[in-house]
Amino acid sequence: LKNAWLVPASFTLAEVENQLLLHWLLNEASTTDVRYRLARVLLEPSVRRRFAAIVIDTPPRMSIGTVNALIASHHFIVPSTLDALGAR
């Protein structure tokens, strides 16, 4: 895609994510809520002018990255498996 920008995640991201969460939980004096960091960045005027749409793929668990993505999102898609258990 001509105007696409892909930022892949890795296991390093999971490590940093865990460190940020622990630091936030143990540091009561912190004014920065790690759950809103991504939203703050994506709502910057410079980011909003540069991108028409941003797609965020998250792991299938409620990690701090997933929470950040849900808070920053206007819309979301939850894929599921079409089987007897998924239909209930």
C-alpha cells in the first residue's frame, strides 16, 4: 500500500508493556495513566492530519496494549470463530 505504515510488535513490546504497568501500579504519585498513552498520541493534531485511519491489531487478551487500543478507538472489530460455542 502506497501510504501505509506498518509497525510490527514483538516480544520486546510485551516486556516494555509489563514494565510500564508495574511502574504505574507501584508509583502512586504518577500523574500519567498508562492506559491513556496511546490515545494521547493518536489524538495529537499532527498525527490526525497525517493518517486517515489507523488499524491496531491486539493480542487476544486484556493486556495494557489492548486496553490502550480500546480507549483510543472509535470503532473496533471482534473476530470470532463460527462454531457452536462461538454462536452462543
